[in-house]
Amino acid sequence: MTGFAVDPTAIASDVAALGRIGAQPDGGVTRTTYDPAWVQARDLVRKMMADRGLSVRVDAVGNVYGRLAGTDGSRTVLTGSHLDTVPNGGNYDGALGIVAGIAALDALNRDRGRPRDNVEVVAFVEEEGTRFGADFLGSRALVGGADPAELHATRDVDGVSVAEAMRAVGLDPGHIGEAKRTDLKAFLELHIEQGPVLEGTGTDLGVVDAITSLAVEDARVTGRADHAGTTPITHRADALRAAARMIVAADERARACGPPATATVGMCRVHPGGANIVAERAEFSLDARHPDPAVLGRLVEEIHQQWQAIAATEGVDLAITPRRVTDGALMDPGLGALLREAAGVCGASAWTLTSGAGHDSQVLAPHVPTGMLFVPSRAGRSHCPEEFTEPEHAAIGARVLATALHQLAY
Ligand code: HGY
Ligand code: MN
Ligand code: MN
């Protein structure tokens, strides 16, 4: 492998260090926006950046930036990924893009010195939306797409608003507009594939051509609490029975739509939640995806129609609250070519992939030329504690990233 020197052991050790913050007893990691684990991880990322000689700042929404200042500092080439995780997630989703970005800037600094344009690495807040459901908040703030009103309206399960949580970690929600940037020349995000293609084909890297569209919403089914033994099975308004039918219906609509459509209910809460009480209320999430926004729109509409029909036959009320529709995005073809060329320079094989996962890159892409690089995921596993990427694979990705950043900024 030729090109910039990146130490696989150092990458693995930095990923592991971040993974210890928010580590759960059963092996996963839960690091949600503005929580104590996020604060600790933010501080560790700041230290990692500063130790490599980068100048560090935290913006108005809590995104952490490390900068290698350019001789003509009017424009910035940015890399990085997100610092938050899903509940009980893995060590690599998001974190690897930050760690590999820091390693790439370090390699550039050591081998080539000061760039012409600024080169920066970012650790975004709230990509997953785990705590607030404010998916992509950090990258949306960067492009000026974070609505100040949502900071007060959006709350976590304990009723804490984004704005209150921001204040608790020293951020002023009134200043969120200051997170917007207009100096970006390009954004490159390194990320784990989260699927099995690269490993299965023995390919070093994926160059992403497009990212899926996704719709996320919350459903609340309200029935009637009753005694589990004395209320005849035919005389109930069982919220959980209705929700169960709705959950299966969503899955069936996605199957009928055909690959790569997906519909996932990954969260369900039941109230009051007693073994001997007919459920009064069931709340669940829906995550639906398709690369074509029109197909996604039709899929969500079909799911809603089925749910309404089920609610009517089950005698329950249904309330659907859309959280967000995030349009998919095409990655910049020029940056795709640059990443493939950089892979060639480094002696790495590359395959073109479409991302079924959402990424901050899709938020930036309409505003800034954006490219994504995937590294292999062991057994394709992600959003689970088993998530793993071989240190050497991660280092190949960081070398290719450094090579591409060099092309863009020197
Ligand atoms: O859910 C996603 O696709 C991403 O991991 N945020
Ligand atoms: Mn994720
Ligand atoms: Mn991710």
C-alpha cells in the first residue's frame, strides 16, 4: 500500500477509546446528543484533534471541528462523520469517520505541511436522532437548515427539549444560526459500509453514488384498558393487537413494493404495560426507505391507508406524527472519480455502492459537492454491538481519504 502513512493500530485504539464512552454492560454503546457520554466523547475528540496539532472549535449546535489552516484560508475542504450512536450500537458507525478523518489530517500535516485551502474534520451531533428524533441536526445546522423553533418543540422521552439540553451543555439555542457555513469547497465522509458487499467481494472500498431517501414517523394507537380475564376477547379495543397488525402491514407493504424498499418498526412502547391489562395505548416508530422519493412517498401513503383501515376494524384511534422526510442525494460524480483515482494511487480496489443507510452527506450534498467512501463491515453487521471493521481496512480508507483531501486542498 503506497501513499500517506496511517497507523492501523492507532485508528483501532482511538475507535476503542470512543467506544468506551457510553459503553453498556452487555457490550453495545449508547451515546446520545448532549448527554454525559456525548460531553465526554466531545472532549476526547477535542483532545484527539488538539494532540495532532489541529485548531479546535465547537460550533453553536455542538459540532466539533479540527482545522489544518490553509495558506489561503477562504475555502475549506471538510471530512468527518457523527459522534452519536443508536441505542446499544457499535463502535464504528460515525466514530470511524471522525477518527479516520483525524488520522488523514495528521498524515497530511506530517507529510505535506500546510495546505492551500483549510482542511477540517468534523464530529457532527445528532445524526441518528436517538435522543430527540432530530435526525441530522448537526449537518442541517451547518447548511442553515435547522429550524430554531424545532429546538423548543422537540423533546426527548423525559420531556427535555433540545434547547434545554443545549443550555445544559453550555450551548445557546438562540445562536444556532451561527453554525451555518458558506466556505465549504467539498465534503468527504468516510463511513463503514454497514452491509456485506465489500467483505463478500473482497473489495477494499466502496465509493457511494447515491444515498437513500428516508421517512421517519411516530404512531400512537389508543384503545381501552380492560381486565385481561374478564373482558371477552370480542369486546376489546386492544391497542397492542391493533399496533401488531399495523406493524406487520408496514412490513408487508415494503415487501410488496420490492427491494430496496424497507419499512422498519424498531421501537414500540405499551401503556400501561401490565401482563393482565388489555393495552390502552401503543406507540411505535416507522422508518421507511427507498432511493426514489416518489416511490417512498407512495409506500408511506399505502402504509397509512392500511393502518387507518386496521384502526377502524379494531375500534382504536390512530395518530401519526411525521418526524422527518430526508431526501436521498446523488453524490458528486467528480468526487466519486477522485475517490476512485485516490484508491488506485493507494493500490486499493473500489466498488460503486448505493447507501441504504442515511448519512450527514445527504444533507450536505445539495449545498456542497459531497463524496462518500465506505470501508468493509465484518459480516455486514451494524447498529449492533458486533459492528467491526478490520484496522487495516480502516487504515486503507484513511490513506485514500488523505490522498483525496490532498488533491482537493493542496
Ligand atoms: O439510520 C441510518 O440509516 C443512519 O445510520 N443514521
Ligand atoms: Mn447509524
Ligand atoms: Mn452513521
